[in-house]
Amino acid sequence: MADVTPPLDCARGVPCDRDRGDPEPAEGPPRLKRPVSDDDWSRGPAGAVSLVEYLDYQCPACQAAHPVVERVLASLPDRVRFVVRHFPIVSAHPQAQRAALAAEAAGRQGKFWEMHQRLFAPRGALQEDQLLSYAGELGLDLARFGADMADEGLAAKIRREKVLGVRSGVNGTPTFYIAEARYEGETGPLREEELKAAILAELDRNQRH
Amino acid sequence: MAALPVSAKAPDFELDGSSGRVRLSDLLKETQYVILAFFPASFSSVCTSELNLYQEVKDEFARLGARVVAISVDSKYVQQAFAKANGLTFPVLADFHPKGAVAEQYGVMRGDGRAERALFIVDSKGIVRYSYVSEIAKNPGADRLLEALEQMKAEA
């Protein structure tokens, strides 16, 4: 029998991982166990409201969310600090870990965001040769890129990040945090206006304080 | 019937599933805690992401002396395909015939023919140490389980 991968809902392109844990209204949404810091990959000014995304490059829901996030960021220039943290669901997405490593390895050569964009480019697979060709396109030192991809330290960093994500209430991908509190959007595909409104509400709260 | 509460005796059971027959009391000889994750339906979206998460967190559970067993009313052939499609290496059990009999014993069988999305932690004495029924469409996550296991470890 042929493999039945990927899971049915993913195969249909229905975001299958944007499920939320219980809101637990008494305590409010879960918060990041590790605050945003300079150890994170981030875009945008340090003082701005943070938008953190835990993501898996092979997750269809994350792929679908990517352009939405980019549009929201573009519509709020200099007002948001966007942070990416890895949460590869390796059992279901066999290339997710390698893709996360590719982003980290590119980051060591100053090209994290360029690689991030390519990994979400809608042109197909994340197979090994593709990761290498992305590295080539970005003008990376390929020997160093290969060595970093194989670096156990980077793999360990991704594992630690994932465990902290679980402890922060990441139940699937993508999961977002605005100002370090989990964003409880409607179930289903990420909605541009809804995400933007939540960020604007946070900006507004900041201004009033 | 409401879900079995903390301190209740966990009914023993034996079910077939993705990796053969599993008996709770046998598992409890091999590990300190067993996490029973009842879920409504294999291949549905929330169940898939919930069990994917438990697969990812398997090592953390093991570090705290716990192993996961997932249970739904689907047949063992469905469970085999579901486990294979998602790379699930823990047992996915078929509470298939009589349908939902184990879910019934744990008080988590629904009127619509599916099990609740419910979590139990059973200790090696066969006692329920943690009991939680999630909203059916919500992934309950793993943090609550890790927290409960850590607390048990601290109290032990």
C-alpha cells in the first residue's frame, strides 16, 4: 500500500494545525515562556510590539499564513517586531527539520530572512537539493552551509525552542503571540484583518499607558 | 456519566490498534505513568494536530516517566493508516467493538458516537492522577500534561 502522507486535511489544503488550546479565560491566553530577545531572529525595531510566529516550513497552514503575515507587516511599517521561532512537526513533515536547519544555517551567514522567504516560496519541495540551491542563490559559502546544517548544536537549539514552545502553549503550527500573549484567532485560515486588528489593539493599549 | 475523576480506579482494558494489542496493566509494568488520550476521530484535523504534537513531545513525556496511548472508536485498520500517515510511534488503539466500550468506562463516550477529546494520566497503581475533558474542537496541547507530570514528580 502506498503511503498515505500527508494527512488528509493537509492534502486538501485545509489548515490542519491552527487549533488553539482552551482560552482559559480566568488566566488569559498562555504567554511565552522565553521572552523575545536579541537571540531571536527578528525584523523590525526593538521597541515595537512583537509578533512571534512558531512555524514549520513544511506545514500547509504555515505556507498559507506566510503571505498574510507579510501583508500585515507591510501595512504596519516600523510598528511591529516580527520574530520567527521553529516548531517543526517532524513526524508528519519529514523535511521540516532540514528546512529549519537551512534557515538557521543561512542565518549564520547573515541571510536568515532571505532563506525564510525562499523556504516559503510557492514553488515546491524542500528536498535536500532544493535547500542547497537556495543557499547557492543567496551566495552562501556552501561548505560552511553544509557543515552548519550538520551541526548538532543547531539541531539542539531547534529542539530546545520547540520544547519551550510547547510549554508556552504552542499546540500546532502556526501559532502566533502578540506582545508575548498567544493570539487566539478564529479557527481556520489566518485572517489578515483579524490579525491586524489584534496588533492595532495592542499598539493602542501601549499608547494609552 | 462524567469523566472519571482524579483518584478513581482506572479500568483495565485490552485493545487492538496501530501496533498490535495493548493492555493497560501490562503497560503500567513498563512505565510509571500512562497518558490516555481519547480523541473523536482519526484523520480529522484537530485530532491529527493533537497527536502530531504528542509525537513531538514523546521524549519529554518519557523523561517524566510517561508514555502516551491514543484511543478512538475507529477500527484498527484506520488506526494503522492514521499512525503511518503521521509517523505516530505510540499505540493508537481501536475502541471499536463493542464500540466505545472503553470510552464508556472512562465516562468519555459522547451521544454522537465518538469519544470526547479527553486526557487521563494513570499511575503504576492503576489510579487516575489527572483527568481533563477538552472542548471537542480544541487541541488541549501538551503543556497541561507536562505540568501535571512535573507536579506528580515533585510530590512523589
